[in-house]
Amino acid sequence: MNITIQKYLPLTALLVMGCAGVNSPGSVKDERCSSLDLTLKAGFSTAFTPNENTFCYRISSEGNHIYESINACDGQGLPIPKNSIFIREYSGPEKGLMQLRYVVNVSSEGAIENIPFQRDMDGKISAVYPNAAHLLKDAGLVKELEQLFDTGAKMLDETKKVPSVCRELLEYKL
């Protein structure tokens, strides 16, 4: 499995510097969206293109859990193989828990084959499926996963501040 961090570093750098998105007269200030209560935005979904890559950002709910996710996606909103989907529990009993789903393949019907890992609130990384646990014996892969989880968390933190995403979030009603 070849997970590459380099695909995410340019986006993360742009998002962290606040340069992602087009600064137009309709841009909103970052502060308005950095403190939004995402529990009121479940069902929100958007795609944005801060550079040559398109990313899909979603807020979803399942029971008393609210999740936010981001991933590189195609024009139909499907994840791109050999990339990761980052999912974080925003609110709920496991607030802060993250999942990284490494996308192996996406079928023409939209079925997603992935290898999921999770990071608990204490930072411990584990394989979601027991048959993938052997992958975590590779110290290099564990280090790469740690970096990817950190990158994914930054992407989720900063995406809300992208002017076009922020504007859509402010306008979104359940």
C-alpha cells in the first residue's frame, strides 16, 4: 500500500495560510466559520477546488454522532483511488475520534473499496479490520499514518474557513 502525503501537503499549506479559495467581494471572514456549531449543519455537502484538485467536504449525522469528512473527489463526488477519506467525530460520545479510509478502488457503480484506520482521542492508531492489523507492524507506515491523520485534522479545521465553503455553511439550514 503506497499512501502519499505529498498529495495533501499543497492543499494543507494553502488552507493553513488562508489562501485557498478565491477572495472575491463576497468573501466572509474566517472567524465567522471557525466557531460555527456544526451540529446544526448535518446534511451539508459541498465540493471546492482550491488548486488543481477538487475536494468534497461533508457533515453528516448518525444517531447522536455528528461527523465531518473531507476527501479528494471527482466531478461526481466520488473519492479518488489511492487517496484518503478523513472522517472526524465532531460531536458525540467519541468526539475527536478520526478515521482515515485509504481508497483502494471505486467501482463504476460507486462502491468504494478501502482500508480503514482510526485514531482515538489519545492518538492511538489502530486498524478497523483485524485482517489489516499486520500493516501496523511497519513503523514507517505508522509514522506516515500519524502524519496523514495530522494533515487530515488540519484540512478539516481549515476547510470551514475557505471563503466559498464558509459562505455555503453560513447559508445552510437543516
